[in-house]
Amino acid sequence: MWYCFEVKKYIFILVIVVLSGYAYLQNPYKAIAPSKTKEDIAKEEYAKRVEEEKPYLLGHFSPVNDANFTLVPTAYLTYNTQMYLRKETLEAFIAMQEEASKSGVSLKLASGARNFDHQKRIWENKWDGTTLVDGKDLSKSIPDGVERFLKILEYSAAPSTSRHHWGTDIDINGATPSYFETTEGKKVYDWLTANAMNYGFCQTYDEKGLNRTAGYKEEKWHWSYLPIARGLTQDFKAIIRVEDIKGFKGDEYVEELNLIDNYVLSINPECL
Ligand SMILES: [Zn+2]
């Protein structure tokens, strides 16, 4: 019976050879297709990086589960809440806070990382009147969508356009203009303008005028940790498009209001 086995073996080999030849005839160039160029690989790597970075740039992640973020100890907080920041931002803030305390200036964190969902709650509560703005229910006092959007934008960023979710941006002591009119507030602000840059912090929304014609009103409390935030601002500019900013009430006005140029990128030139 051995010859029967041999015959089967040769038939099997013959079938394989015929099938291989058929496959080659179907696609004769596949076997000699050129390998990827360096340019192709660089393009693929860039596309991969964009896909990975996009959710972070837009705030679609949880700082609680992100290894780059850390929980801020309550000793550094203005209010008794849970707050997360990028580790580097917190380290720089602590160093700055220690130096300020030597001059009798107390610095605490009023706000840190707020992701998309958090910002969406703040935004939509103002949009539908759950949170009153200047004592008013905006859904009734400003029925026009664009006008209402602009009113909320005076002090709140639309979800995905806030820099707070990056974990690089902080509100110091009290996030209201009135606090910075008090004797203590003025002393704090004077100290920050003279020293914060030494620790990497820049006042993101400086006075509106010749240098900054669009965007949010001045926020003396909001500071960006530039060693990380500067690169993220550039990445946002390069990667994020208007259609990426969505998923909240009023998002149909994002394009009309040119939110990226007029708000996200309209910051103190020293912070760029
Ligand atoms: Zn802020």
C-alpha cells in the first residue's frame, strides 16, 4: 500500500503548485510590491498619534483613570472637592505656593481638571436655566441660541474647548472678578504677575485689547502650566476641527461662532 500513499503525496503537492500559480496570476505584483517608504511610516505614525491624542485634547477621558493625572491633596484646595491635575502641574503649583507663602501670599486651587462630561454639566445647566446666570434663567431671558451661547461664554467654556481638561490649567483662590478686587485678591494677583512665570505659569486670559481682541473676558484666576499646555495648544490647532466639538446643547452654533479661533486659540500671546 506504500505506493498509494506516495501517489497521494504527489497529487497533494501538484494541487498546491497549481493553486500557487493561480494565485500569482491573479495578483502578479503582490509578491514584488515595494515595502513602505519612510514617508508612509511617518504618515501612519502621525495618524496613530492623532487618534490617540484626540480624545485627550477634547476631554473625552477620565482623569481618575489616567496615569498622567494625580489627585490633589485637600490642603491645596479652596473648596472641599475632589480635584485632579497633571502631575507636573501640581508639582509646579506646590513649588510656587511654597514660595508665595514666604511673602505672606496664600495660593490655593479653586479648579483643576474638568473633563468633557463635567464641563457639559456646567454648560447645559446654564443653557437650560438650571443654573442662573446674573440671576436669570437664560433659556427664558435669551431665547436666541447664538446670543445665549455668547452670554454663557463670558465665563464658561463650551465642552471640549475648555483647557481645564488638559490638567495643565488651574483657577487660583477664587474664580470671580470680585475676589481680585479685594485687598487680598490684589496682593495675590501682584505676586502672580511678578513670579508665576518662574514656575511655568502664564495668565491665559489677560486683559482684552490690542494683543487679544477675541475670546473670554479677563480671568485673573486662570493660569496655564506652559511646559505642557503650550504643546497642547499647538496640537489642538493642528488636529481638532470644528466638527469634533459636539455632544452638548447648543453645539449647532459652534461653527458660526468660530469657537476654535475666537476662543480656544484667542489667549495671551505670552502663553502661546
Ligand atoms: Zn479656569
